[in-house]
Amino acid sequence: MQLRLFAALTLVALFGSACAKRVPEPSGVAPGTPHISWVLMYGDRDTADREFSCQSELRSECVLPASKPGEQVYSDIHFYYHGAGNETKYEGTKNLSYLQGAPESHVSRMNITVKKNESITNESVTGIVCDREIDPSARSPIW
């Protein structure tokens, strides 16, 4: 009986870890260098991070379906603030222009501290994807 319980728990842990999102690590950045990475996901109201779109590393085109009347697409973007050994502070703004809302609602302040004894701090922003195509020649929809 204990062997079956152990085997079942092992399978749950194995499959659960395979489904977990991985924090993107930059290539060519020395360990201990402060940096920000991100993963952009999308889905529906119940599961805004069901489908993978793109991430900061292994850069590829970020493609999200547009929201339609009666069929809204939700997006969940995960930001990872990597520490540098000492307390690391990130300040500035981020612009999430691919989300619905007035232009000023896309911009938000960032004031994040990764404590000395931590290697990473994360933040997620969830919203409804706009119903229009974003001009790819415009600024990045994320920064």
C-alpha cells in the first residue's frame, strides 16, 4: 500500500513540475547581474494563462488573438525581477498597450525590491486583450 502511495505521489510531482512555468533566464548575462525577464500567456476569463505566447528569452514574435464581441481574450504577463546579491531595486514604468483601456491605463509605475536574501521577485498583470491589431513598428507592447 505504501509503495502505491509513493508511486502515485511521485507521478503527481513529476507531471506537476512538467506543467509549471519556467522562469526565462537570459543568455549572455553574467550571474548576479540584475535583469528583468517575462512570460506572456493568454486564455479566457477562467484561465488567463492557459496558452503560451512568448517570453523575453528565446525571443520570437509575440502573437495574441484579438478580443471579439462576446469572446474576450485575457492575458496574464508574468514579470521576474532578478536580484544581484545585494538588495536590488527596480523603478520605472511599464506600458502594456496590448490590453484594453484608455492609453493612460496602459502605463503603470514599477517599484520592486528584490531583498538581499532572495534571488528573484515576481509580479503578474492580467487584463483583457484589445480588439485591434497593434502596429508592430510601434514601441514594444510590453516596455
